[in-house]
Amino acid sequence: MRILGITLPDNKRMDIALTTIYGIGRPRAKTILAEAKIDAALKPKDATVENENAIRAIIEKGGFKIEGELRREKAAHIKRLKDIKSYRGSRHAHHLPVRGQRTKTNARTLKGPKKTMGSGRRKVEKT
């Protein structure tokens, strides 16, 4: 089943499968399914064409931003913070936690894996 160019996983429940679309979380997925009168336990591989069209229509007329539009808006907000040289913008620019978390020991998600020095000795090339 494809919605807005996104292939939903076939073996997951419909309410979980809809969360693969960027901008749709669990609560919004449940709201969409309730409005379309589709059982949340239904799997996408068992869904009919009418079910697919109903979900697509509700998402399109819902007026909420999803996928590319939401990603562009999020990137624009971060770019604005960087342009005005705010503290949060500088944290984004340096790939550090933005919301006040400590960085001495944690923050591995943003900073990446630890960089260690090694032994300090250079490897001698054998000739």
C-alpha cells in the first residue's frame, strides 16, 4: 500500500504503519483511521482500495503538513535561528544538543562516536 509516495510496511498494524509517513504520529494515525472508519488492527496488505482511498483523502484534506513540506519548514526554522545568530542556532550549527543537555559525558547522538587518540605512536612502514 502506497500513500503519498511512501510504501507502508505490509505486516504492521495500520495505526503503526501510518507512522512511517513523516509528520504522522500515533495519535494522528488513530484519528485518521477513526475518521475513515477503518479498524486499527487491519494490516495494509489486507486493506481494500476503498480503505486506501479513504485514508489518502483524509490526509490530503486534513490540512496538516507532512513529508517534504514539513521537512522544508523545519529546515527553514533552523536556518532562521542560525541566520539571527541565536544561541540555539549556534548549537545547531556545531551539532551539539540544543535544549540544555549536558555534553561532558552524554550527547553521543549528536556528537557522533567517541574519537580516541590511540597509542600516540606512528606505525613504521616496512620496506
